Amino acid sequence: MRHRLVHDYFEIEEAIVWRVVADYLPPLMEQLKKILDSGVE
């Protein structure tokens, strides 16, 4: 994702970026919180 945002800036579809942020980021954050809370390094 970063590579596309940095190198193809003018061809990025904002709707796709927003969908990733809205749909995939919250579950990822919950998983990361669980990992951090469990003390696993």
C-alpha cells in the first residue's frame, strides 16, 4: 500500500484507500491490542 501511495500518487483511487482504512484498520488494531495485552514479544 505504501509503495502505491508514494509512487503512483496521481493514480490512487481515494475510495479504495478509504475502504481499506474503514474496513481493515479497525480489526487490525484490535488484534494488535490483544497481542500487546498478552505480553507476547
